[in-house]
Amino acid sequence: LDYTPAQAEQMRPLYEVSAAEPSFPRAATAIVAWQLAVALAEELYYRGFVESAGVLAISYPLRAAGVDIAAAGALPLVEGLPLLVSAALFGLVHAEFVEGAAAAAHADDAA
């Protein structure tokens, strides 16, 4: 596998943990635990913090003004806009990995 320097640095701890373990079940368990820890941390940050903070930031002024968000039809804005911003931020953070994958795919086509 060809990794960009950023990808290799991100994967280095996982390789150190799994390569140090000669037993396949233990190495597989280490890999699964690592991936779950990373995925859970990202989910908590982007969905739990970024998106929730966006919902609060948009809904607070409306609630302070006495607007019933559901009755005013503003629920898609209050819930949807932070979801889109959180998804876009997640995509921007991971764009380097997508770019690296696209470059590898073009290299395979040229070969």
C-alpha cells in the first residue's frame, strides 16, 4: 500500500501495535479496537460537539426572541444547516486522504 506521509504517520501507531503481536486474534483485536477508538472520537467530535454547537448557536437567538422553532417551520434550518457544516468540515479534514486515493487510482490506470 502506498500512503502519503500524513497517512503513514496516522497509521504508524496502529502498525506498531499490531506488528508487535505475533498472534493473529490479538493483532486483529488491536486493529478493531484502534479503529473503533478513532471512529468513536471522530463521531463524538463532529456529531456530538460541532453539530450540537451549531444547533444551539442557531436556535438560541430564535428561542430568545420567543419563536416556536417547530411552528415557524425553521426546524430544517436549525437542524440541517449544522449537519451540512459538520459534514463539510469532516470532508475538508479528510480531503488529503481522498486526494491521495485519487492519485493512486490514476497511477494504476497509467500502469
